[in-house]
Amino acid sequence: MKNIHVLVIPYPAQGHVIPLMEAARCLTSNGLKVTFVNTEFTHKRVLTSAHSEIDCPSGLMQMVSIPDGLEPGNDRNDFGKLTKAMFQLMPAKLEEIINDINKNDDQKITCIIADCYMGWVVRVARKMSIRLALFCPSSAAVLAVTMSVQNLIDNEVINCSGAPLKDQMVQLSPTMPLMDPANFLWVCVGDAETNQIIFDFAILDGKEAAEASDHIICNSSMELEHGAFTLFPKMLPIGPLLATNKSTRQVGHLWKEDSTCLTWLDQQPVCSVIYVAFGSITILNQIQFEELALALEDTKRPFLWVVRPGTSGSMDYVYPSGYMERIGTRGKVVSWAPQQKVLNHPSVACFMSHCGWNSTMEGVSNGVPFLCWPYFADQFFNKTYICDIWKTGVGLNKDGTGIVTREEIKSKVEQLLSNNLIKENASNLKEKVMDCVQAGHSSNKNLNKFLDWVKEGNDHARVNESCQ
């Protein structure tokens, strides 16, 4: 009997790999076979992390890799260079993998699920006559911007190169929040050259793929983004995926988790800990790092702080003199944390976050209020959702020199933790979002609809073969 075999390919960044891995586990838990394609660089890091074992039915998930086009010593945080290199090399390499798999008639690829920022995959799918679905690892609203690029050009919000033409807020539809064109995904990723590459290779290709794909599945829920899903009904919210896979461990991390922080959390009072984590990419300069360190000290509250180890494109920070001795056991600093477990811990009072979509979904799913400190790309819009739409957090503001001062941080911590309305909003939103993944409810229905589509494609393939 021929297996239903799905090939899954994420953009090679942790915020993309983790949710697509969760989506892949949804497929395997429903009996589908998955080949998960990472770049060689990401593949090695995932397999050497603490959670490299994939919790899924035996034999239904295989991890493979293809080169990304960069040399071993190149900086993978240079998204412009990485995106351009992938576009040039990876299509041919992906074809090779598919051709190799398809040599076994019982294992042929039924469909491809590609990250929506890997839009070039649409041309591989067309060439090989394989059905395509997209996966959106960011908010649906951010993908809605990509799908609205031509309208934005026609309305002279941006030019044909993606550069903003108007210094004013725009609204994709009356049911969606206002957006600042200066914060569109491709405008605030890096320097002008990087932004242009992202627009040309990720956004425009992503728009083409979105229009050509049969389905677009999103790690979101109707409760969170009703306006975006109403504007583009083709997008199916199936999240939060971590709630769907709550009985299994999160996978796809590029750093080893330090689980000692969970023991430390067990020793802290309920709703007392400030959890500070800025994801896998955010880089603070030394001055900002010291301001944050001193602010956490000045709050007099327990805090858990994730400080990534120095990596390419990053730096090793120097703590203020005598800092570790002064904070003692009141503060816990780790290189990487099991974030889902941390946010689910009763000791955590709030989440100081860069507002990446995964972190946003995890915080929302656990009813934790946010202190928002976006760094780049879609994070600025996610802050809008948190602070202005859902009203589950407050933003941290920079001073005239571009620094978030210790006084600002301390003040906002006190403001957030004394605001019962924000806490209540966060708790209510958690209840609504978690309800979406229950049997018969919106995200669960959409997941089943998508699974039916995948299986239907396999039936069509059998019919076609029998007629040959």
C-alpha cells in the first residue's frame, strides 16, 4: 500500500524550523509520512541540540538536508546573502532529493509544504507536478501584507521595489489593525541591500507561491487574527500548534536547553518572576546589555534571563562589576531555556520579549502578560497586536540615543505587574485560544480539512496511476 508522503521545507531560522516541525508532527500523528528538509547548517544544529529526538510514530519522520549555497564560515544571520544563495542553489538540490525519493513507487512525494518565505519552491512543485501548500510561521497579518503587495503598489503606499512612499499608517481592510509601512517585513530586516533582496526573493516569490498554492496553513487562530483570515479565507489557522502537540516535547531548537532553570523556578513565589528572552537573533550592544542587567537588579524581583552564547554575528557580553554576586540566587541566567515549560510555570509573572511570533504564541497560550521589546521584521507588528489589539502587554520605549534605559524598564515592569486588567485580558485570551484546538472547534476543524486535502491528493495519484 502506498504511503501518504509529505515533504516539508522551512526557511533556515529557528523561528521557522520550530513551528514547521510542530506542523510535521501533526501530520505524523495522523499517520502521514514526512521528509523534513533543512539546510545542512541547520540540520546539524538541530540534531546536536538537547531535543534532537523527534516524538512521532516510528518511521514516519525522516530528517534530510541540502546545502544552502553559503561557505561553512559565512554568517547565516546575513539574511540577504543567505536568501540569495538559497535561491541560486537549493531548487536544483531539492529536485534531486525528490527524484531520489520518488524512485520508490510506494514512497513518492504526495505534496510539499513549504515555508511561505521559501516561495521559490513553487517552481519546483510545478516542474515536478506535485501539489503545494504553504505554511506561515509569522502572523497571518504579516503574510496578508505580502499577498497585498500589488494593491500597496497600486495605491502608492510602496514603490515597485517595496520602498515606502507614504509616512502614514495603512489598513489592509476595515477589520485589520493599522500598519506602519516603515515596519513592513522587508523594510526593517537589515540594510538597504538586504531589504531589497528579501523583497525580491522572499516577498515577491512568496506572493507567487501563495497565489499558486492549494492551501496556506498558519500557526495562529481565528480568535487572534479574525481580520486577516476574513480578508484572505485561503489562509487556514491551525494553531496554536504547541497546544495541538502538548503531549510531546518541542523540537527544532538550535541551542541546548538549560533545564536547571525549571528547578530554580520551583523555588520562587507564584507570579513573581520576570522572564527575559529575546529569541535566536536579537543582539544588544554592550551599553544596552548593561542597562537591562541593572534594571533587572533594580526591580528587586526574581528574574530568569536568557543570554545566548557568543555566536557568529553575536557577541559575548560583560556584566557590570560585581553583578553576579549582588543578584545572588534572585536572578538566574541561562544560555537557552525550555521556553514553553517556563511560560507554563506558575512562578512566571511576565515575559519580556522581542515579540517573535513563536514567542508571542507561546506567551498567549500560557496567559502571560508581555513587556514588548521588538528588534526587527514582523516583531514590530506583533507588538501592535499585543499592546493595542489584545491589550495583553505594554511596550518598552527607547530614549533619544536609541537605548531602553533602566528607568524605563523598571517603570514598565511595575506598571505591568500592577495592572490587573492586562492580567485578566491575558488570561481570557489564553482560554479562547486554547479552546480553538479542541475537537470540533475552529483550528481543529481546519487541521482536519487540511489533512483531508493531503489524503485526497494521494487518492488522486492512485487513480491516475491505475489509468496509465
